[in-house]
Amino acid sequence: MKDKPKEEKADKKIVFSRREFLNAIGTSALVVSGVGAAGVTLDYLSPNILFEPPLKFKVGTPEDYSPDTVTLDAERQIFIVREEQGYFYCLSAICTHLGCLTFWKGDESLIACPCHGSRFAKHGQVVRPPAPRPLPHFQITLNDRGELVVDKGEIVSEDYILKV
Ligand code: FES
């Protein structure tokens, strides 16, 4: 079999000159750094917003809560308390020691913290440390439609109650 001429073989190869090769490398570097700089600039210009759940929200109607009950809303980290006489109050379910979610311990009639053993009375006063402060109370009102509305942005005194 006869070999093809050398010139024909050379035609099939892609041949770069040194200049073309260096141009390609330089252009690639410019594109990569330009894309990186554009990304950083866009990130800098975009607003740095932290989305938080609303502080004011509905928690149902008074009929949803039986008298003499303590209801934990774990998602919103609050207790809705309905006393035997029918009035309401709302308090934080976040332990004032290191911020664990507390729970209602019905057999002791206390709010308990699972982390370091703090106990709170139904009104939020510290019964057993290490919690340094009582659980704060939040404003609870009734809207025009007869729904209970809690506002975690409004801390009220511990003798604040909602009569319905
Ligand atoms: Fe509740 Fe420590 S976080 S007792």
C-alpha cells in the first residue's frame, strides 16, 4: 500500500501559531474574569433581605380553645392560655435561659424546658432556674370577625388578659 503524501497529512491537522495560541489563552482569561466580576457586582447590587415570619397573626377563634387549657403553637413558638374563667393570654414558648422551645407539662401544671430543666408557672414566672427571667407575654386581641390575633411585636405586662 502506498503512503499518502506528507502535505496531505499536514492538511488534516489543526495548526496554531504561537501568536494564535497566546491570543486564545488571553481571551479566555478575560472572559472568565469578566464573568466573575459581573457575578460579584450583581451579588453586591442585589438587596440583602432576611425574610422573617410575620409578628402579627391569627390563631383561630375563642371556641377553638377549651377553658382551662394551655395550647402550644410550636411553629409560632407561643402558648395560648385560656383560663377556667374564659379569658385569654398569650406568652412566649421560648425559654429565657438559652432559647429552647418549652412545652406544657400537664402532670405538673408547669411549662417545662427540655434543655436544662427550667420550669415556669402557667403565667410565665420562673419556678425553677436556670432561666433568669419570666416568659414574656404578647398582646392578644379579638378582630372584627371574632378571631384571636396575636402580636409578637407587642410585649404586654403579665396581668394583661383578653376577656371574651
Ligand atoms: Fe431552657 Fe436552658 S434553655 S433551661
